[in-house]
Amino acid sequence: MQTEGPQPLGWREALLFWLKLGFISFGGPAGQIAIMHQELVERRRWISERRFLHALNYCMLLPGPEAQQLATYIGWLLHRTWGGVIAGVLFVLPSLLILILLSWLYIAFGDVALVAGIFYGIKPAVTAIVLQAAQRIGARALKNRWLWGIAVAAFFSIFVLQLPFPLIVLGAALIGVVGGRLAPQHFALGGQGAVSSSYGPALIDDHTPPPAHTRFRLPRLLLLLTIGAALWLLPMGMLILAFGWEGSLTQMGWFFTKAALLTFGGAYAVLPYVYQGAVDHYGWLTPRQMIDGLALGETTPGPLIMVVAFVAFLGAWAQPVFGTDSAFVSGALAACLVTWFTFLPSFLFILIGGPLVESTHGELKFTAPLTAITAAVVGVILNLALFFAYHVLWPEGFAGAFDWPSALIAVGAAVALFVLRRGVIPVLLASAVVGLVVYLLRGAF
């Protein structure tokens, strides 16, 4: 057990850490949260586990990427508004630049056997990774039969009844409100299981008074709302003036604004909504390309929802707004724009809602709905695993042939993740090699 208190935290050390996190945050939301817990709670002790989980529960309630929002929240706690902005931006920026490059390589060389084979192996592994995300969150969240029941009901609601996820979140929150009053002992976990205090004192400890900048102030709220509205209206207005309301970039900005505001449960829950809009409604890319985009998202650092940059790049490449000779410029601009519209609400949710969250430590009326919502998210992620398994194992639908090599790769990835406890990146690399071999052998015969 560590007993020596952590040293005061300067801006330079924080900046270098958030930049490093942007490059090492692999593994989707579950993996990224685990990395932050290890670095911030266990190793550096910038924040206690109880305060970390309290912030995480709030981020899981919000629409948008909870890992990026959690980084923003902790950065805000440590270094005020600019600390939160810098932490959130650096969590996203490396992923954006990498995905713009990879999207171009995908379009330029996607039909080459080497690239196609690598993607063939990665996609089944992604299915196992999504399943692992459900297991990891479930292991922390589902601590009693009440919470298991909420998770099962959420899975049934979205898989069988096909209810929209915001409705499921609302239902889970209402159950948490009622359950917190009728059976508080079952909803007092904060959604994340038992809290350990074995890591030693932290800069922001369990009983550290909230810093002055975390207290609610009406002028600050009004200022943030004004700035947030301006940061959305200015680029949207410019897009409308330049391309009209029906222009592809304008529609991308509007669609991903809705995705940021109306979808809950993080990247794994939002992806079916993005798939429906980008593939079925707008036709920006094909179902196969969407699954390939998810594979790219899993193999790059940053939030998994950064797959929106891939979606926008391909959509703008196919319909270049600056002419066919400037397809790359159109794609890169589209990727940057949708990243802006997707993440802007996340910053506002944290900076506006943070003072409320900091005033609710240990209050069951606040934590009980979050506990129930976390349980519901487990069921939705499990549904998403089945969604991807269907598209990978039956690429032509149930009427087509079952892709047994993909099934074997998925099983092997699951064994490596669940039984052998291998990391996400080694599993993806091994799956890519196997997929390439299978793909080349198929072509040879």
C-alpha cells in the first residue's frame, strides 16, 4: 500500500500526460477507462477511486463518448475550464489525424489483397472486443439481481422490441429513482461495484472539498451557454451559406449534431444509429465500409466514436464539394467538421453539468438512476455485439453462406481476451495476420 501523498500537479506534467493518453488510449471505451483508472487512480493518484467513479457515472449518463468526457471532467477538476478543454481535445486530436490518413489509405489501397486480408481478420476480432466490453462493464455494474434484471430488460427492449435507446435510458433512470427509494441497498453501488481505497491518498481525495471553480455560478452557466451556441451556429451558418441546407457537409454537421445529442451509452450504443443514418438514409458509405470503419476505429487510439471521421471522409470523397481533383481536401474537411459537431456537446455537458455533479457525492437520489442506467448499457452493448456478429459471420445475410473462418477467428479472439487475458492490440494484430493468411489462401484456390 502506498502511503506517501502525491506531489502537486503542474500544467506541464498534466499537458504531457493528456497528450500521451491521446496516443495510448486503445481498446474502446472499456479499455480507455481502464487505462485512465490505472494511470490517474492507481499510479499517479491525481484522483481517488470514489471520485473517479462518481465522475464516470455522470459521463455514462450523458450522450456521447464517456471516456473522452471523463478525461475532460478530470482535466476540469484539476485545472479549471482550460484544463478540461485541453484534456478533451488531446484525447481526440491524435485519433482524428491518424484516421484521416488511414481513411485515405483505405480508399487508395482498400482493394489490395494485403489490406483486404488484414480487414478480414480484424472484423471478427472486433466482435469479440465488443462482447468483452459488455463483460467488463457488467462485472462492475451488475452486482445484484435487480441490476441484472435491468440489463436483461434493456437487451430485450432493444433486440426484440427495437425500442430507441434514449427511451431505454429514460426507463432505466426511472427504475433507479423508484428503486433508490424502495430498495436503496440495491442501488447504492454507483453502478461500478465496490470502491477500493488501497491506492493511497490522492490529490483529489474522497473528502477533499470541491475546488472553488467547481461551484455553481449562474453567470458562468450563461456564459458557457452563449459560447456553446456561438461555436455551433458559426460553422453551421457558414456551411449553409456556402453549400445550402441540402449540401452534404451541412447535412453531415446536422446529422452528427443529432447523434451527439440524442444517443446515449457511448460509442457502442451510438453506432447502430450512425449506421442507420450514414448507410441506409444518406448512402455515404456501404455496410461493408461501415464495418471496416469500425475495425479502423478499434485499431487506432482515441474514442471509438471517431469512426464518424471515417464515415465523413468516405462520404465527402464520393461527393467532393471542391471538385474531383480535391477529393482528399473534401474528405479531410468533412472529417474535421463532423468531429467538431460530434464532440462540442460533450465539452458543454461536462463544463456546465460538472458543478452539479460535484455537489452530489454520496447522494442516493443522484447515484441510483446512474446505477440503473449503467446496468441498462450492458444489455445494449451485448445487443451491439450480436449486431456486428451477424454482419461478419453472414456477410450476405442469413440467406447466404456462413463464414466459418471468420467464426474461428472470432472464437480465437474471444479465448485470447477472456481466458488468456491478452490485450486488445496483440489480439487485433494476431487476428489480422490470420485473416491475411486465410484471405490469400482463398484467393489461391
